[in-house]
Amino acid sequence: MIFINPRGAPELACDHCGCRWVDRLKGTAYCYECGEEITAASIAEFQQALVEFSAKGAGRQDSAK
Ligand SMILES: [Zn+2]
């Protein structure tokens, strides 16, 4: 599950309980709240969202200068 925070940045959240407290330090990610595994598909989706966000952010900074 991907949330978009008020600044427009994506945040990875648990598919099962929707919380954003996930542990990604050990390769496989687990939710702190319910202990369910965060799927590789969710992580891939989040990383793609991050790439898109940073591409947009870079564009905004360039046009503001
Ligand atoms: Zn959870």
C-alpha cells in the first residue's frame, strides 16, 4: 500500500493494517504493527513511486530557479 504524504512524497505502508511502520532493514520487510510481511510487489511499487516523485521534484526545482 502506498500513501502520498502532504508534501507529495510516497510512503510505504502495510497492506494488511495500513500503518506506515515497516521494518526494511533486513531485506525482507515486516510490519511493526501486525507483523505481516510487506510484499516485494509493494516495495517495488513504492520504489517506482519514489523515482517518479524525485523526477517531479527535480523538475519543479529547475523551473523555480
Ligand atoms: Zn500491518
